[in-house]
Amino acid sequence: MASQALAACAPPAACSIYDADAASACVMWSPSAGAASYAVEMRAAGDEAWTTLSTTLKACKCRKKGLDASRAYEFRAAAADAA
């Protein structure tokens, strides 16, 4: 997420998972004051590299499809201001 300006926004609350099934999960977080959009990344538990899912989300949620039910995953979100 280094390519996006993230200053001037409060960080979003930790991500939570809802509406998950064997191959997908919905990720959500609380809105951040001053945020114009959000960036979301994920990785399989134990991996070092994060994969960017989106850098332009307006809503405080997204769905990731194509997950492997035998793996655990981590998600993180960052707020971006309107700069």
C-alpha cells in the first residue's frame, strides 16, 4: 500500500469476517474519519507477502472469492484521504 497516500485519515478498525463459506468471505471494517476510499490486502496465514484486492473501495466491505477452505487468511484495510 505504499503507493497510496494514507496520511490525514484515522486508521480503520480491525477487519472482521462475515458471510463466509468454503470458497469466499466478506470482509468489513468501521469507517475512518476523513477517508475517501479504502485499500484492502490479504494473505494466506504464514505468508509474508500481501496481495492487494483493491485500492479504490468506497464501502467498508468487500468479498473475496476463490479461497481455499483448507487455508486460513489474514486481511487488512487502510484508509486514503481525498488528496
